[in-house]
Amino acid sequence: MPGGPQKKRRMVASDFEQSSSSGGGINYRAPCTSAEGRPCDIFKNLRFWNVFFWPVGHKLREVHPGQLSLVETSRADMSTLDWLNHQGKAATLLQHLLRYHRCLVTVQLGHWLLMAHHQPICDALVKSPSLRKLRLRLWNVDPRVLRSFAVVLPHLKNLEELECLNYLEKTFCEGLSEFLVNARSLTTFTLKRPVLDSLGGRIISQGLMRNASITALSLHLKSNSYGKKLAEYLRENQTLRNLTLIADEYATFDQRELRLIIRSLFRTTTLSEVKLENFKKNEDNSCLVALLFSKNQSLRDFHMVKGSLYTDAYPPKSALFYPWLAAFRKNKTLEKLTMELSCFSLEQCRSLFEALKFNASLKNITVERIQPLSAAEISRAMRDTGVRECFFFSSPCYVENPCVELMGCKDLSNVAIHASVFTNSDSFRTTLHVLPSCTHVTSLSITVWEELFDWNAMNALISQYIAATTVLKELSLTIFREIRDHVNHNESVLVRALAINKSIRRLHIDRLCFNESEAQALADILQSTRTMCYFSYYPEDWQYTTLLFQKLSTNFSSNYTILGLNGYIHQVDHHDLFILDDVVHRNVSLVARAAHFVTGTRHRYLAAAVELVHFNPGLVESVRKLASIDEDEALSRIKNSLKSFSELDDFMRLAGVVKHGVSCHRRDDGQKQLVDIGRDCWLWIRQYLTVGDILDEH
């Protein structure tokens, strides 16, 4: 610290009684009150706790119904004059949570929180009764911090998941290696540094080779990343079920290293899921992956993400294409696959689809990329061969002739319209006129250059479509302007269209700048929406993000729909960002609770969440994923779950008022009691009464 070490003042309870930001205080010494069907009392005051964690770049979040997580935020607020005091308060709260709160199961630690308080926090980590996941993000920290963690790691006997993203100092690596050797409960290990070729990496790999508990491993690699040693580990390991390897996206991974790694997977009998990210494969390694599918009998999921097959980008010759045909024909165990199709010609794709038709297990294929502007032909080939239902496009499909392709191919639901493919404004205008009749298009990305078209005319047509559509779920708008004249551009027509629309769930706006009145109108839309769950805004000038988010923060607490907000948040006022973040994560937590109630966990606090967010489209998606059902079934279950506690006895029982049913002693004066009012009267009262209105007996 500047000026030498400073004596730390011991925190007392009065330090947490009031906060100008929170308007209240917390009793941080209160013990954990979590129990079966009842979350800890701390969840009622998360906002007040986060007032102390937020300035040092951390926040508390409900990671699972009734379970607490400390996570790192995008930045710390070092502008406050009393920042060191904030550090001390946050460290004190974390120590208490670790020692006394069994509801805290996940902790992510960044250097902002650890600067001057690493030792007491390390001591508290060992005392935690419930810590299951630890994420370390220790950049630019004093080596003493790393050494403290080197000492504490071997003592975390109950840790199930460990993630490291930090400078790997030698002593830390030795402590980590010792921990890996002796860990019995650790099942997931993530190393987010490409260091396996370094001295520290070799130390860690020694511990990894001797570990007998890890079932999920994720490693970041760079060229010459000790591939021989990794391949040896993969060949000999008998516990690993899930493997993720991520290559440096800015460097070409050595093909010889990759070959060793792929070959090591041929004879594994325990590995069921593999993900390779950012790997560009040459002809030999692409064929080797196909051969792996033919040989391996344990793999269920295989994902090749953000990479490429056949690095020369030309369709492979017959001899190099045949292994893929053989793989699709021979493999009997693979169920999910992510890959690109852009390296194959249309005829080769058709041959793959024909082979897939006879594969009984592989019914879920995510396509990352296809040949540019060939989406309609690819989709028709899938449909003609009877495998269209097996394929999902992870990114929008660019169409060259939207009028023809959109009307002629009903399989294209995720579409990108790029102004560069149009020869004149008339063809673009025609496309916008056609869109309303394309009810199969549920996701749309539009990119326009203002200098190529009259933006006011295009804006009007786009706005008409937005206002009229009832099927579009996702919309991305990107407008490029040659001249930065934000003041004289009017986007009010677009804003009014967004106010009318009731179908869009995800909205992304790029480069458009809204003036003050438009920003206020858009903020009003976001505050009151009951349909839009995710909003992203990246204007050409970041100050317009600040303007919009400042206006949005004013009355945002009444919103129970928004589940994600993104933008240039590094420039947004910390207080505004705190308010927005608090509401968004409250909504995320409520949706997660409600989804668990709908899928069968009948707890009082989960029912209260259903009443608050039953209309949220995000709940439908959460239930769908949690129960592995389709959207219609998810909607039906949500409706039935609300009905399940509408009647008097059901409501009172779920609210904890009675154990079985409502019964009343007869009154001497003959006055009607609750059981006498009749079902219709009760249901009328029920409209104004929620589970959350009933006071907790505790």
C-alpha cells in the first residue's frame, strides 16, 4: 500500500447498521436460518449486503433456490473516497458468511477483495461448512496472496469444484498440485491459463496425473502446450467423463499437438462428453476426428465450437470426405454434435444427411456455420432427406434473395438480412414488405448502411414490421452511419413500434443513438414490459448507454420480466448500475424458484415466486429445460401449478397456515366464518391475496 502498511481497524456491528445507499442495515452476526423448504433470512436482505460488496467488485447472488454464491462483478468502484473501508467491511462480511452460513456454497474471489485481507479470508475458507465451489481470479496480486492460497487449498477437503484464473506462481502451483493429489471430493477442475508447457504447468500436471476423483476437466491451451503429457493423461485416466479444451483464439494451435490429443481419445471408455473450442484442424486432423466417431463407443456429446474443419476452407476431396460418411453411418452412441458444415459442398452435405437418416442415436446436431448464402438450399436438403428435425442453427442464416428464399423455404426461422447483398434500395424495401407474411421467421438480424439507403424510409418499414409482427421472438438491429450526427436523427418511430410489439423476447440494438426523449420512452417500455426478457444496447457513442440506463434505473424495481441487460456498462454510474443489476438478478432468482415449483418442488417460497413471475416468458424456457419438455407442455404445467393452490385448503396448506385443511369452530353468534363463504367468494378474495402476503411463522 502507498506509504507503507496501515493498521487495520476491527469492524464492529455498528458499521453495518446504516448505509446511505441502502437506506437500511443488516445484522451480519445473525446465524444461518436455512432449512428444508425455507431459505436463509439473508435472502430477504441481499440488496443491503450487496451495498458493501458492490464497491469492491463482488456481489451475492442466489445460484440455486436457497443457495448463495459470491461472484465477481465487471469492475470495482475505486472512485469512492472511503474505498479501503469498503474493503474491510466486505472482507468482514465474507468471513462471517464462510464461517456461519451453510447457505453459501460458491465463492469467486478477485484481487479487489483480497488486497489487504487475504489471510483472514483464507482462514475462513477452511472453516466453511458448506463451500462446494471456489473460483480464483487473482491477477496482479501480491505473491503473498498466492502463497496463502497455496497453504489453504490442501485443507479444503469438501470442495467439489475449483476454477483458477490467475498468475501461477511456483508456490501456488505446488499447493494446487498437492491438493489435486489428495482431493477426494473434487469432481470439476478448470484451469483458465494456457500454462501446461511452463514450470508451473508441469507441477500442476503432476498432481493432475495422480488425481482419482475429477470427472470434469477444462483446460486452456496454447501452441506447444505440453500435448504429449496431456495425451498420456487422457489415455490412462479412468474417471474423466467430461473434457473441455480451449485453444488460444489468437494463435494457431500446433497440429502435431492436436493429433496427439485426438488420438488419445480413441480408446477411452469413460469419457462421454468432449468440447474443443477455437481449434482449426488441418485435413489429417479433421479426418482423425471423423475416425474417432467411428471407433469410440463411449462418447455421447462432441462439440467443435468456434473452430474449423479443413483449414484451407475448400470442400475436401472424396478421399478426405469419406471418413465423415463412414462416421455418420457407423457410430451408434453419439447423441449430440456441434460442428460446421461450411467446409462441405451442397452435394457433400446431402450425402451426410442421407447417412444420418439411418443413424438411430444422433438426433441433435448444432450447426455453427454453413456456406455463405446457401441457407435455403441446405435446409431443403435436410428436409428432402428427412433429417431437418435433427439440426439446429446456432447463428442467423444469411439469405441472398430474401424474397424468394424466405417465401420458398419455411424452415428458415433464424435469419440475417445484410444490406451488402442488395443491389439497390428497392430490393431491400421489397424484402421488408415481404417479412410480415413470413410467420416462420422467429429470429431476425438486420444490418443497414445509411449511406447505401435512405434510413428514414428503411426505419419506417422496419418499424411497421416490428409493430405488426406477433411471431418474432428475437431481433437484432445494426445501423452503420458515415456521419456521426446523432442530434438530427429521429428514432421515435422505431421506439413507438417497440412499445406496440408484444412478441419480442430478446432485443439487441447496435450503433443507434437515442436522444433524451427517445431514451426516456425506451426506458418506460423496458420498465413496464411483460414480454421482453433480454435487452442489449451498444450505441456508437457510449454516453447514450449511460443516458438510457440512468433513466431506466429510476423506476426499474417494478419490473419482473427483464432477465438480462447488456451495454457499455463500464461508463455507467455505479449507483445506477447497482440498481439495475439488483433488479435483474432478483428476477433471475424468482424465475429459477418458480421453475422448480412448477417441476415438482412444493415449497412455500417457491410458490410465492410463481405468483410474481408466472407471466414471464423466461419461466417457460426455464421449465422447458428443467423438465426436458416442449414449450406447449411447459405452458400447461405453469398454468396447472397456479391452479394447484387456488382453492382454500390448498392455499392455506401451502402457505403454512394449516397442515391439512381449514376448519373453524362454530361461533355462538352465528356469524359466517372462512369455511362458510363459499368457493366463488373465496376465489374473488384470492385475486387479491398471495402466498407472499402470509407472514412466515419464523
